[in-house]
Amino acid sequence: MPPDHRVYQIGEAMPRSDALGKATGAEKFSIDTYGNDLLWAGVKRGGVPHARIRGIDIQAAQTTPGVRAVLTARDVNGTNRQGVIRKDQPVLADDRVRHCGDAVALVVAESSAALEAALDRIVLDLDPLEAIFDPEAALRDDAPLIHPDHAGGNTLFHATIQNGDPQQALSDCDAVVEGCFDLPRQAHAFLETENGWALADDEGRLDITVSTQTPFRDRLEVAEALGLAVDRIRIRAPFCGGAFGGKDGITVQSLLALAALSCPGRPVKMWWRREESFLAGVKRHPARLYYRLGADRDGTLKAVSARIYLDTGPYDHLGGVVAALGLEHAGGPYRIPHADLAVWAAYTNNPVSGAFRGFGVPQVAAAMESMMDMVAAKLRICPLALRRKNALVRGDRCPAGVTRQGSVGLLECLKTLEAHPLWKEREHWKASAGPNTMRGTGIACISHGMGYGPTVPDSATAGIRLMDDGRFEVMAGVVDMGQGNAAAYLQMAGDILSQPPGHLIPVLPDTDKTFPSGSSSASRTTFTYGNALIGAARALKERIFARAADALMVSDTSALILVPGAVRHLATGREITLSRLGMFLNPAERFATYHYRAPVSGEAPHPDGNLRLHGFPHSIFSHAAHLVRVEVDALTGQVSVPEYLGVNDCGRILNPQNFSGQQEGAVVQGLGYALYEEVIADKGRMMTRDFTTYIIPTALDAPKIESVAVALAEEAGPFGLKGAGEIGIDIPLPAVANALFDACGVRLLKFPMTPERILTALVKKDAP
Amino acid sequence: MPPDHRVYQIGEAMPRSDALGKATGAEKFSIDTYGNDLLWAGVKRGGVPHARIRGIDIQAAQTTPGVRAVLTARDVNGTNRQGVIRKDQPVLADDRVRHCGDAVALVVAESSAALEAALDRIVLDLDPLEAIFDPEAALRDDAPLIHPDHAGGNTLFHATIQNGDPQQALSDCDAVVEGCFDLPRQAHAFLETENGWALADDEGRLDITVSTQTPFRDRLEVAEALGLAVDRIRIRAPFCGGAFGGKDGITVQSLLALAALSCPGRPVKMWWRREESFLAGVKRHPARLYYRLGADRDGTLKAVSARIYLDTGPYDHLGGVVAALGLEHAGGPYRIPHADLAVWAAYTNNPVSGAFRGFGVPQVAAAMESMMDMVAAKLRICPLALRRKNALVRGDRCPAGVTRQGSVGLLECLKTLEAHPLWKEREHWKASAGPNTMRGTGIACISHGMGYGPTVPDSATAGIRLMDDGRFEVMAGVVDMGQGNAAAYLQMAGDILSQPPGHLIPVLPDTDKTFPSGSSSASRTTFTYGNALIGAARALKERIFARAADALMVSDTSALILVPGAVRHLATGREITLSRLGMFLNPAERFATYHYRAPVSGEAPHPDGNLRLHGFPHSIFSHAAHLVRVEVDALTGQVSVPEYLGVNDCGRILNPQNFSGQQEGAVVQGLGYALYEEVIADKGRMMTRDFTTYIIPTALDAPKIESVAVALAEEAGPFGLKGAGEIGIDIPLPAVANALFDACGVRLLKFPMTPERILTALVKKDAP
């Protein structure tokens, strides 16, 4: 039997099915889509943080050679508004510009040169408005309003959670620490920037290929914003060349659709270059967090208070949901009976903030896990012992009042970390630092809720089809943005159907061919779609057995098994090939679908319906405890990270190789957040335009990363797994901050921890 | 929340629930059972390998002071025959003695001193018969018959499996190797030797506590042999102080029952001392195996031929089943299209052979895995590459014609082993040997079938009960002989019911309190009983939720969860304690049972009904690839084993800590089999009487063992697991044999590999 007859099996470490195509360049991303007779579309942007639009002079642009269309808000027939929860973002700005990257006009041209020329010739007549750039300042009564029609003023979202009597409890504690933390704006820095390709036919039907995390939601957004019937729009979503949340929501879709409709019969391409991506794409919310944390002398945590301000930019773009998830996680994965938690997502004239891997949790974890070490230092308790003492176990309520119902592996993670040489030998390692080098070890913990929470249906519909040639098509409506879920689906279906890799063909998201299965986000794809796929694959298997029993003239289907390419009757050894069955069966019989909806917490720890709408509370959580070793150069403040250990409880592991890869990627992205990455908008103007000023870690900066799984079984998970996509990015930052403190006794509260900030703190600490 | 509120979770590494009680001596084994007014029972044994019994003079014994009863076969009212498949073993010998350890008379006395004195005074009048000690010789037509009434002569069991055209294929192969292997008689060497305690009341009802693997089967055996009604016998089976197969079947049970019935109202104890255990207890089958293995030049295996002779001693005692399992596994876990396999279990006058961890597989693996390295050497192929090339994958048929239906992780094990430093750095390590030291690395592979196979029902019934105080009793009718399954059951039920350790109480096997669940053997206990327990625990959980919903006056049980000691209504946070529910509920409602029967292969690769009766074929297999490093002292032939790596595919892991412990124990026992252990019976007379001549590895002899799990998910397994109890002992021997060859170029075919044998081989090799 040739090696390719080795069937897929759950739990087996293997290269992803998409690896070869990507490594060799054979895989086509959205960016690789070109058509004959291509037109280019591009956007004229506002260029100022806040202004009333008095006029847009497009005449010169229209007459530029090679220009096919110049469009403004007047050309938009629908609501001209987009957004998942609150629809507040125009396709093309109509009355005002709310940040420098706002799209004001759209040009379609025969070439990129013509496009650039035309965009340069559009003249905007803008009446500057007072702008606001600080989220706390934005909430003051006298702040200029960014959406004057919005009932909440500049408050996009606000919620509080109160348990026990936090103020009294804080005043009763033996030790209370406090801090104000500033977290930066982080860019997704995906390889493939925002782009798409669209073609309108003469009847106005649209065929759009786009780099997106949400093809089915995109279709609704485009239809509503442009005033189109949903069934006239087809969206195809190939593999993304990175997304990380930055493509969770509209980027180019409506603009492209508008451009294509203006030039029927001609394919139109839009591709935001890196600078435009920095300017107009969403970013991780910058945040300011005021924390107080109190404990008894023995380290028992008693009370936590947090005031969290998120700068959401001028549009919702999931900012409210990000805020709600941050609030839910603000008290960390600990038993703290008294809690006073509050969050505000404030409109500003800064760049738009939105979804980013971690989704509000990295910000609160940065603060909370720093606070944990600050309490430990004050009480002279080992930071690990403090965490073990207070770690949530199954059945406990977290500080937000949410019961942990599913598997809870936090203590298991801590135990594993504690037994690891990187922890046990930390003092020896620290003491062996070379000259002018300070070494330290830091840890941090997290739990991360999975899925959409209670209100938005967290569901998926899987389809699987036996083809004429005996192979299977797996129809997945949820995007693979690089995390490997498409490969995971083949592994799941392949295990159930006992087929080897070449016998399963992925059908990537396409609103015409696959089924609505939600966004590729919230650590949900393999969990939710995976459960749907298990149902579909098992249903198809039963159907195949029933028909194979007929064909083999046996009465008992329980004596049948699937082997590569065939059904075998065990008692007699006779086989019928799947290709023969494929030819026998009616197309409807060969196609099985299954709809799955993820479990939702029946808990209502807070009466606020708005909070519930924004996804609170969750019912299943993954957990992690991470350890980092840092070396600080005492002369330059430069931090290097030689070793990293991530211990994760993400349930049972589907493919250990892909799991490690996903965790390593998240850790490196989290180290960038900790040490280098900051998108700077100076009074709303983007100062960070490319990777010469936006520093992301390269392979040479990455530590040696060990990724360990404590593989508890999650009952609700497909084959026992839980979401693993986000948790790895939540705590590299506080782990490094704690390691930095261990190394040189300075505690940074403003991030990233650049050499300048570290050196300044070192100098200040050593000052007499 | 105190730490003991941490609930059980599947996949969590934790100390076994029985660890503390055992470590502190609080746990009571059968051997620890004493009653007031105790009598001692003991056995007079035949003392010769083969003889007709002319008379037994018990008069002097009867009149010995303190003697209460002296019994012989005449006092047995039933069949006086015991055995699982074939009932050929007398409780007390009637017509003849068939091995030196045969029980001939039974004495009950007030003290061990009186007992010993009386036993010495029993005079046997024996007429010696020609005896037979070699299994091959026993099969000759002219051999003296051990059971003249047995239709098969001295053949207890014989079967053949033929696939393809093995003779032609062997002659067509590019390379053929052959060997004749001799495997020793191994003793279980359990800490707690065979013993028990029995009390008959005045109505003749028996209450027996015994160190056994099979309490429910014991009851049937005792009833039939002694002519009693089954419902008059109660058997209790505490934790065993080791068993390993040596208590899978009758040891003291019938003798004890007979003794107790002779002295109603007085508790009777029987305890075989170490010497008696060596003499009368069962052992692993000594075996002689003739192998031929052929391959093509490129390493593709083509044909295997094996003739396997097992010395089963004078009684079946599962010897036929051992032979059948050996036959099924004889061709190894490889694709070999042509196979000619045959096994004989021959009656001899040696000590009784029977069940022993591995159950026939260690013998065939010793030969087959040596053969693999011999082929590799002949073809100059890497032994690991040869195994990877031919390793079975799911859907393949093994050489015995059995389809691998479940998860098959052999290639995954080999891949993991290949990537390990112990493999990758083997040449460097070998080259750095000190003076007079030769170093080598060896590997071996195995697959091991789980459970009873098709004919004997491999089923279990679990019971679980909510107690008045809110705790749960878990009723398990399957014995924990030390492997930790009792703890595994608490972990399973505890996870499903979300309860912490102290809230679950094990009820150990007791024919009055628990349900028939088969033997503790065949790597089946956690799989089969575990699946039953999942059913029972879920059923009880549903019932608890239904009644809790009534008590809490809520309509939807889906909003209820279990937390330690209570049911919580998530929507309102209200709780009702389990103790309150325990008091509410009717006893019948609080008790859930579930019956589970393990899946059976629908395959019939061989028409032989006898083979099927003896358990062929299996449907689910665990897999392993092991690596060992050995150092050979060139001057003494002494082998030391510094490092061992076991990579195992036993499905998903329930408790990583217990899994490692179980694998390490098996490896050390397997190394004893490889290097030291041999029970010598010289012309049927036991020469090995204690641990001064029977050498088992101590902690100081044990290597550093790393145990890695490739945790594939087995669909049929409880939480995805497969049997793990036996596989670890199957291949240490061939791994060491292959390492020895790698170290110094000598290939031993006779085991154990004692310094004498190694030195002799070295001298012979170096002779001109």
C-alpha cells in the first residue's frame, strides 16, 4: 500500500494539507486573482481627522485619461452604512470625515497609473471640526461629538459588572496595589493587505472574491449598504494571507461592489498598499486601564477594581464586542469575590479600532497579570504560588460572576509549568548572566472565552459530498485565514470516513457553494464548524453503508467498514469502491449537511441586555500559563527573549504539529505587542506607514518556543477540543513585563517595552 | 474554595485516588484480612511430575493436635474440575498427579505450626508415570499422555493461519532470514502471593475474600467444582498487591471454600508462601518459535512463516487463549501478504502456564522483532526504515488477515521515535563508550489487541449511586490489581458529575454489591467498564437534574449544572445541595446502572470455530515503538540499560501520571524478562524458589524511562482511550536483543540474555 493510503486520524501530527500549495506558491489567494481586461479601483481618503464635507470636486478626475468612473456618496443607493452591531461607518463619507483614512471618493481606472493620477486630482472642500484623540477626554460632556446623532454621545459602549462589596473589601485587604496601564495600537501586519476582485454582469449580479474572515456577513453588509438584493451577490473567500481579526468586517467589499457595478462586464480589482492598510485598516484598540487589586496577607485575593478605556476610533467595527469581552476577562482567571469592573469604548478621531486576535483580552491581561506580580511582590509571595492559590477551578465563578462549566485546566497548566526546568532552574540561570546583562523569568496566566456568547447564533452548517470518482468534497463556509482550520476539517472528516489525504477535497467559502457558518474569529472555527462536520460526515457514512449493504447484498451494515477508496464487508472481505458507489447514488443522496449551534451559557450574571447582546457571558474557556525568560542589556535597555514556554489547556489536540505552530505564531505576535509594535497616530494623523517604523519580530527575534498541551477533554468539543486560535497572544506581554521586573526591578506600565522606556526606568530607579 | 473542591477532569495528571492509602498502609489487601478465631488452611502437594495416586494416608495428619480437618478429592462433591475454556484442573488431585505442585490433600488447623506438622504427616502412595517436559516432544505420537481422556492427546490447542502462498513467496524473496527462539518461563513475582480468607455459615453460605482478577468467574468455578449453588457464594476482591495475570483464574478459591465448609462458623485463611507460589502458581508460557521472514531487496516484506510451541504445563488455565493471541500477533504489525502461522499449546508435566501480562504476545514479539532486525542487517537497511516501510496503517490487514479498523498509530510512534534525541544521537553515543564497554541502541514495534475478541462477551455493568450525604458510590465489579483502574473510574465519573475526589467513593468488586464486569485482563478494564460507567454516570446525572429542576421549580434542565456538592441553576444562581437531593430521592432513583458490550470484529478471516472461541480476531489494537540503549561490559557480559524510550499509541490519555507509571512498570517487567528472569523446572522439579535465584530488576537496575503518548482518538474508547495495560511489556526483550546486536554484533536467540550467554556468544564470535 503506497504511503498516501495512510488515512487521516484524529490526534496525529501531520503537515497541513494546505502547506505544500502555499510553500510552492500554487495556492491562489485573493490577491492573486486577476481577470482579463482588468480595471483598478482606488479610494480618495479624507486626510484630516475631523471635518464637515462641503464639496468634492471630481471633474478633473473624471476627465483623466483611462478613468472609467469617479463615484461619491451620492452614487450609493443603499444605507451607505456598515457595521456588525452598530451600523455607523459609511462606504463613502457623506456629511463628514471622521478620521484621516475615511473613504470620500472612489475611482475606477484602466491602470494603476491612471488611478493614482485621478485620485490626486480630486479636490476636497473640507471644513475642519474640532477633533478628539483621547478616549477619556472624548467622554467629557464638552467633547466634540463624532456622531451627533448617537444617543450616547462619544460612548460607543459602556458596561459595568459589580460583585460583592468591592470598595469595602479593598479597604479591608492587607495589601492593595494599583496601577494605570497604557496599551498601544497594534497593527495586524498581515502579509496580504486588504484586497479584492469583483465583476458585475449586465443584470447587476456581483461576483466578488475578497480576502475576508466573514463572506456570508459581508454579503449582507454590501447588500444593505448599496441597496442590493442579497441573492445578487456572490462572495468567494480563498485562504487569507493573514487576517488576525483585521478582515473580520468590511474592508474593500462595498467599495469594490460599487466600482464593479459602475463598469459592468469588467473585472475590478482593489488592493490597499501597505501605507493605505496602515491608514484605513482597523487596529487593535489602544487602551488605558486603571486597576486596583487587594489580597489578604496569605495571598488570598479579595477584591479587584478596573476602569478600562478603549479608543475605538470613529466607528463601531466590533469595538463594543471587544469592550464586552475585555470586561468579562478583566478580573483574570481567579477567584476574587469582590469585583468592580467597568469599560468604556469611546469614539475618537483616531484610526478605526476593531477585531484583533485576543479581542480585548490582551489589554486586560496586560494589566491584570502585571497586578498579580505586583501583589506577589508586595506580599513577598512567589508569583506562581499566588496564582495557584487563587486559580479558578471548574464550578467556580470568575470575578465577572460567570461560572466555569466546561473543563478548566489552569491549575494543570501551572503545575506543568512549575515542574519545567525553565521554572525550576530560573535562579541559577539568572545568576549566570554575563556582564551588563540582567536576566529574569516571568509568568502570566489567562482564560479565554470561546465563541460568540449568548445572543448572536454561534452556529455552522457543514456539507460533505461523495464525488463520482469516490473522493469527498468538504464544503466549509468558514474561512481559513491561515490558522489551519481547513486542514483540520479534512482530518476530521478523513478520520470518520477512514480516507487518506488525497481523497478529501476542501471547498473553500463561497456563498454559492457552501453554507453560512459564521466568521473566522472568536477561537470558534474548529469547534463550531468541526461539530457540524462531524454530524455531516457521520450522516454520509451511514448513507454510504446503507447503499453499500444493498450493493453487496448483505443485511447488516454493522459488518461494514470504510477503507481507503472502498467499503469493505468484514465477514466476507468483499469490497465495493467508493467511485462505484459515487456513480450509483443520486446526487442528493451523496450530499449530507448538518447544522450545529454551539452551547450557550444559561447564566445571566448581569441584567444588562446590552452586555448580553455584545456576547456576555461565555460558557467554555481555554486556559494557559506562560513563562518567558528575558535578558536585558543594562547599557541599551534592549530586551532579548531566549526562551519561551507556553502551557495551554485547549482541550484534546487534533493535530499536534498545527497546534504548536499556531501557539508559536501567537506568542511571537504577542512578543511584538510587548516589545516593539505601536502604530502611532499623532493627533489623528498616521505616523506609522510601513515596516521600517512599525517593527514586528522576525524569525531571528523569536525565542526558542516550547508549546505544551495539557490535553483535558472538553465534553462539548469536537473530539474533545477547545478553541486555540487566540489564547496564545493574550499573555506574552505581561509575562515579559513580569520577567523584566524580575530581571532589573523596574515595572513598566506603558507599552510596548521599548529600549528607551526601559533605559529611562533603569536610570530613574538608580537615581539617588 | 479549599483545594479539595477541584473537580476530577479527564486528561488531568493526578496521583491515583488509592495512592495515599497504599503508601501509608491504610489500604487493606486480601492478605490483610484476619478474623477472630482464625483457622489456617494449607495444601499437601504431589511433589513428583507425573504419577498415579494409589493412596493418601491422612490418619497421622488427622490426629495431629490442632488439626480440624484433612480433606481429599473424596470430599469434593462437585465436578472437582476447574478451568476457563477447558475444565481439566482438579481442586484436589483424584486419579493422578500431573505436576509437582498439584494439590493432593487439604488441611485445616488452628495454627500454621499445626498445619505444617499435619502436612508433613500426610503420606502419599504414588506410582510414578513417565513424564514429559518438552512441548515439541509432548506432541509426538509416542509421548506419554497427560490427560488420557483428552481427544487431542497432549495438544491442548492447535491452530494455523495461512494467507497467500507463503512457501512460494519465501522462495521468491531476495532475502530470507530464519531463527529458532527459546523464551523462558517467567514468574509474575507479585508482592502479595496467592491468598484468601473464607467463612461458611451454618447454612453453608460462603463469604470469600480473595486476591483475584476474576471474582464473578471465580464464583462460578467454585460452585461447579464443589457442587454448590452460585447464590450461596459471595466473593470479595480487594485491591491486589500485584497480579499481572497470575490471579486470572483459580488459585486458592476452591480450596479455601472446601476448607471453610468443613469448619462452619470459623474463618479460614490460606496464604501461599513465596516457595509455594513459585511451585503451584501459574507462569508465563515458555516457548520455542521457528521463524522465517522474507523480503524484497528494497525492504518490502513478502512472507513470514512461524511455528510456535508453547509449554502449557498440565492444565489449560487459559493456555489455549494465550496460544490463540500469540498466533494472531505472530506476524507483527506489518503488511506481509504471505503468511504461514501455526501454534501448538502442548500439555507437559512442567509447572502450569497461564495468563501473564502480554498473554502470548511477548513471546512472538521477541522472535518477530528480532527477525525484523535480522532482515534489516541482511539487506543493510536501517531497522527503523524497514519498520516504517512495512508498518500497518488503518484499513490494512495484518499477516493473520485481520483488518485494522480502529485508530492505528504505529507510524506515528515510529515518527516520534525517529525524531527523538535518543535515536538521532545514537551513533555519537555509541562512539563515546568507555574502555571495555560496548554500546548499542535497539528498537522494536508491536500492536496489541484489546479485549476478549469475538466469542466470550466482553461486557461490563457499572453502577453508581447518590448517597444520603451527597457523595457518590461507584460500584465496579472489575478488579484493580494495581494498574489504577479504580482511580480511573472515579476520574471518569467525577468529570461527568463535576465532583472533587472526596465526593466519589469506590466500591470494590464484591459479588453481592457490584455487577459482573469480566476479568481484570486483556487490557480491557478501563475501556470496557469505563464505557459502562460513562453510561451510568450520565443516566444518574440526568435523573439528578430532573429532580433538581422540580426542587428548584425551574422548567428547563438545560440551565442546570453540577458543581461540587450541589446542582446550580445558572440563570438564577440558586443551588440545591446533593445531600438534600440524596435525602429526597427514592433509593431506586438514586442508583443508575449501565451495561456495555465492547465492539467485536465482524471479520472472519479464518473458518476455524475453535480459534474464534479462543478470541480470534480482535478489532481494536494499541501500538508502540520502543527504543533502548544498552551498555555491554565486554569482560563480564553484563548488560546495563541506562535509557529507555517508550512511544505508545493507546488512544487519548485519561491521567498522564498513571499512564506513565503503568508504562514504566511494564517496561521494567519486560527488561526483567529480557535480562534476568527465568523460572527453572528441572525435569518438572522447581529449582527456582525465591528471589535469591529468581532475579527481578530493582529500582537501581531500572533505566531512565521516558514514556511518550501519541494520543490518537479511538472512536470506540471511553474519552478516546485504548487499552494500555499490557503493551508496555511486549517489546523490551526484542529491543534489548536488537540493541545487543548493535552493540557487539551478537544475536541471541535464547533468553533471558544473561551475562553467561552473552559472554559465550562474544567468545564464539571472536574465535578464529
